[in-house]
Amino acid sequence: MPATTPFEQPTLRLDPDKAAGRLGWHPLLDFTTTIEWAASWYRDHATDPDFDARAATLSQITEYERLATEADVWWAPAMEHVG
């Protein structure tokens, strides 16, 4: 009898070396900053009744794009488009 739910690996082991080697990818945010961004989003979501998830997410995306532009990442938007 086939499973009724999709398989989910219990532990994910992500290794950025393959992406770096094949795609030239590297992270823009260090570990601490990544955790701070995520924790801030979830903390604000949990404690601020006026929290706007869409606005907060778009703000983080805009900041990430700005950092990518500064780092001269090939996919990053031109600075005049990042606001």
C-alpha cells in the first residue's frame, strides 16, 4: 500500500560546498546575522499585534538585495532599484 503522505527526511544536512563549486554561490549573511533576522521576524510576529508579515518580509528581501548589490552578486538589482 503506498504512503499517503510525502516522504520527509528527518534530518537535513545542507552543504554549501556543492553550490559554491558548481554555481559560484556563497552566503551573503553570516550565521549570526541569519539567526538574528529570523528570530527578529518570529519575535515580532509573536509579540506585536500590529505586525505586518508582508511588510517585514519585503523589508528583509530589500535589505538582502542591497547587500547583494554591494557584494556585486551577478543577480543583484542595480542600486537605483533597491530601496
